[in-house]
Amino acid sequence: MIPKSESEKYEALISSFSEVSRKKGRGYSIEDILDIIKGFEYFEDYEKCSHLTSIIKSKESGKN
């Protein structure tokens, strides 16, 4: 079982992930998104890392 503090960290990441995804990265800096990715890497949730990476690529290419 995940300790409560770990569970709370993951829940906060999910909340941030949802917000960034819904807004397609608008209002978030690339550094903000990279911080969220680092959190998901810690929890080995690479699917969400991949999705956030695609948002960063979109921001860098100016599509966002």
C-alpha cells in the first residue's frame, strides 16, 4: 500500500495533469510541465509523462 503522503502527492499530480491537459498547456510554462513530468517519473507513470511531453512539443512548435 502507498503511504498516505505518497498517495497525496500522486493525487496532487493527477489534479495538475488534468488541468494542464484540459488547457492543453495554456497558462503553464514548460518548466511547470517538466516538474509534473518529474513527479510522474517518480511514480513510474510513463503514459502521463508521454502525454505531457507531447504538450510541451506542441508549445515549442507554436501550435499552442
